[in-house]
Amino acid sequence: MILYIAEKPSLGRAIADVLPKPHKKGDGFIEAANGDCVSWCVGHLLEQAQPDAYNPEYKSWKFEHLPIVPDKWQLKPKAATRSQLSVLKKLVKQANTLVNAGDPDREGQLLVDEVIAYLGVTGDKLHQTQRLLISDLNPQAVKRALTQLRSNREFIPLSTSALARSRADWLYGMNMTRAYTIQGKKVGYQGVLSVGRVQTPLLGLVVRRDEEIANFQSKPFYEVLAHLATEKQETFSAKWQPSEACLPYMDEEGRVLARGLAQNVVSRISNKPALVTQLASKDKKQHPPLPYSLSALQIDAAKRFGMSAKDVLDTCQSLYERHKLITYPRSDSRYLPLEQHKLAPAVLRAVSLGAGELLQGADVPDPQLKSKAWDDKKVDAHHAIVPTEKTANLSSLSLREKQLYLHIVRQYLAQFYPAYCYSETTVQVTIEGGLFNTKARQDQSLGWKQLFARQEPNGSKTSGNESTQGSTGKDDEDSDEFIGQLPPLKLGQALHCTRGELLEKNTQPPKAFTDATLLSAMTGISRYVTDPEIRKILKETDGLGTEATRAGIIELLFKRGFLQRLGKSIVSTDVGKGLINSLPASATTPDMTALWEASLNGICHKETSYQAFMQPLLGTLSTLIQNAGEQLPTALNGLKGQGYRKTAGNKSGYRKSPYRKASSSAKRTGTASTAKTSTTTSSSAKKSSASSGTRSRTRKVAAEV
């Protein structure tokens, strides 16, 4: 008997649907006509043991117990899903072959692997376990996946990475939360001060931005425009480029701060001859924006629809599980496997029938085209989020579901159009010895931009930038420096400056974070890393948290009272500011955790090991705890506790509150300092080295690395 162990019931049912019928439905499993069975987890069935499981003495929080490091790691069945674990235990014993059908990411890999290890599977049965990767719940896609089973052993590094992440979060979050909660009490703060390796640096980004805005002092600066005319009275404008002689009157960003200097330029150039001294025109092309990863979609949806990261994730889960209209949504990839290109005709057919409104006024997409999105070298366990072969009934979707589905479809459609081609002209004009520049862009062929073009009142289309900012990962280059049209010009052509215009502007403070910009900061965290040596190690794509956890981490900070919304802005509360200003800089900046994420990614790719990741972590943790004990969090003076309040009335030691319950995505992944692993843990274990952790049951899944 083959036993397929899915991550959740919806995936289990999708697998069962393509197995021989009739089916026999049992309690927590489905048996096919050929005797094979499908069962499932319900998220994580196991969780890290509470510290009092290691040593009952530490049920009370005392600083002298810290740091707490398990001598031998333990997992405990979750009380709410214990019955499903019992179902799996019975089926695993009966099965000849096991198939890990967790979601196609590192957390999905561990989620099933830890159950297999906990149930004591060893020997040939463990070695012969297979891996089923499903990113599309439609029957034809599931059938294809069943013909492409791989050895589960190939994914041991992925599981090891998830295991290391889980333990690191438990160690760091639980120890740091206890340390600062205990110290906070000494200055009168009665709440729990939740600290996590991801949530706290993220909060730090917001607090520092808020402080920068609060302390900002606006200064005026000046620009000069030259309004120019040809002999035929065709007009355009060019912007003054200050020379090196002006440097003493400029700030570090090249802005002129002296009004008199700018006014002098205006006076000198008005009603004076001008000359075209440089003229360059280049034909350029822009390839289609890549399909969406979850973060890219969340950023775009926040800008366009005002959706939070969690709204996007929840809506995508519905489109994936309930409607089966998109592929696996928790993806960090924007690329597609070459094999997937064979599905293009069927997907395009479904799209034209179900979402034909996107193609109105545009050329027919060419399924033979192969954009840069198709690249096997850039695809790991999962690929970009794309539409499936199922035809959508848009009337059956909610507004949010329809918006996101069409957004995902349009991004996919763009792959089957040629590049956007345009001519870019750069002009330099000299007036009275001063230089003035301008640029213009002329469309030649819209290509994929047909899908994003705005409809003009006269019925024509223009290559608007309606939705491509987040799609392409950046704004159209220098878009604010382009003017609409230039008259025909020649090098050496004489012009006339009809007048100079002084523009007085004011420096602006940085903008408060929004859902889109906070997600963008998390996905490109190297921009916020303060240590130049660490920044060298990180790639531009290294992020804070993962695709699956980012939405939950942001929501967690709201629920814990550290962040709040003011309109579209995300700002820190007084408690959030007080916590960040009480912690050492290393705990509030992304440097350390960004390095951790890079190391965890290195474990996935066999570039580093579990031990190489855990040993430095323990040294860092000991230093942080020692530092916490040497000073009081005085920034919290006068602030009342919120969120969790300790009581004797429940198992965790805390009374439930609006900040008590973590979001579903945070729970699923055991995200940094989730409620059960770091902030509400009420017991501890003996100190030891990380190497002893290899003796735990869950370590079996990574024993061969």
C-alpha cells in the first residue's frame, strides 16, 4: 500500500481525486480502489516542546536560567490535532511506501518529514520514501505530478534548513522574550516584551523611519528650467545641470540650496541664444515583466488595490485551494520550468474564455514565444504563480479574488508578447556657458505593454505604467525625467531660450512605510543592512523572512500592539518604540537575521551545514542575554503593558488577548517568536551545545547531510 501524506486536507483530496475509484472515506484518510491511501496533516501536527518538558523547575521565568538551550530537542503532538497524528501512525505502519506530499517549500518538506521521523520510520522504508511536488490542484496537473515522483532523500537539505530555522527561532525568540520581559518588570512594564529574530528587526525598520520623519527639518532647494524654441516656434524645456563651481552651494544629493545662485542663472539665460551641443537617440527594448512571486504580487496589490500582505495571501490561498485557478501561491520564484511551457496553449485557451476582457484591443498572444521567465536554472522546489488550465467563472469570484486573478493572468499573458520597443532621445543644450538636459521617449512597438496600456478618451492606447512598477520590480527608469515629445532637432542647431524659470522646492521627509514599501523592504533587505561587510555577502534578493511568513510577521506586530495603521501608513506605537530603544542595535537591525536567512538558504543548496549555522547562533545568543542582564530597558518607563498578561488560569501562563493569537501563516511556519515558541513559552531546558541537538528524533530527517 502506498500512503500519500499531504500537508492539508484540500491537497489530500486533490490527490485522491485522481486515484482509482470507487473511494472509501475513513476518519482522516481516503482509500482508493487499488488499496492506496491518502491522508494528511493539518498544518504542523507537532510543535517544539515547552521548556518545562525539559526541566519543570523552569516553569517560572527567572533570569538566571537563561539562555535556555535544549540538551536533546523534543517535539510534542499538538493537542488539537492529536487524533490525526494517531490516524497517520496506524497508516504509516500498514504502508509499504510513503510519499511526502507537503507543500513545495522548505516548511512543507519539514512538516511531513518531522511526522515520518516522529513515528519512528527507519531503514528501507525511510530510504524509499518518495516526494510528490504539486503546485496546481487541478486533476490533470496532479496526474502529471504523480508521474514525476522523486526520492525524498533529494530534499533532505530543504528539510534541514527548515529544522534549523525552527530551532533558531525557538532559541532566540523564547530566550530574548524572557530576558526583556523580566527586565521590563524592573522598570514597571507589566506586559510581555516579545522579541524575535525577524519581527524585531522589522519593527526596528519602522521605528527608525518614524524617528527620521519626526526629526526631519525641511530645507528649500532650487531648480531652473530653460524654456526653448526652434526657428519654427516648436517648444520644449530643459533642466539646468549645475557645474562643479556650484558645489559649495549644493547638498550631498546635488540640490542647489542658494536661491541667489539659481536666480542669477534665470536672469542670465532669459531671452538668450542656445545651442544643441549633444544629441543622442537610441532604440531600446524592454522585455515583459516576470510572472509573480508572492512578495511581488503583494507589493503590486498593495499599490493598486490597497490590500494588506495577509489579504493577498488569504485570497491567493482561496484561488489555489477552492477555485483551483492559480498555481501554488507561497512561491518565492518569478521563473517557470521549461516543461511548463508545453501547457501554454491550454492555459491561454482557458484565459481567453474566462478572462477575455484582458485581451480586448490587444494582439492575440503567441504561445510559441518563450520569454526570459522560462529558465530551469532559476527554478527550485516551486515556480512563479501563474493561472492554471481551468477556465474561470469570474462571476463566482469575490471582488478581491477577481482582482488578483486578473492581475496574475495579465502578468502571465505578457510572456507571450514581444518586447516593448521605443526610441530614447537625450538632448544637451548650452546657454550662456551653462548646460541644460532633457530626455524624451517615443513608442515604436507596444509589444507586451498593450496589456497594460491606458485607454485614452479618443479611443487610442498609450503605453501607460498602470501596473508595471511592482511587476518589473522597479519604476520605469527615470520616468520623471522624460517629457512627452521633442521637436525634430539636429546637433549644432540654434535655439532661443525664451525665458528661464525658477522652481522653488522643499526637501521632503522620507515617507512612512505602507504595506507595499514594508514588503519591498523585507524582500530586498540588503538595502537596510548597516554593516558593509555583511552587505557584500548578501544578494539583492536576500530577504527578511520568507514568502510564506512575511504577511504573518507584519500582522503579528499589529496584534502585539507594536505597530498601528494611520490611513495607508504603517507606524510604530509608543510600546514599539520603547521596545526597540531598549534593545541592543544588533537585535533591531536586519544585519544578523539577514545573514541567518542567507545561511538557511545555503543549507538548502548544500553550501553550508546545520552545525555551521547553529554554533555561531548560540554564541551570539549568550552575549545578547548577558548584555540584557547588565542594563534596564529605561525606554519603557511610564508605559503600561499590553498584549499578553500572565495568569495562572491557562496552560501557557497568559490570559488570551487581542495580541495573543498569532496569524495562521505565522503559526504554520513557526515564525520568529510565534505565540507558542517564543512569547508564551513558560518553561525551559538546560544549557548545552547545539551539537547535541543532532540526537533528537526530528534530526533523523537530516542525518545524512
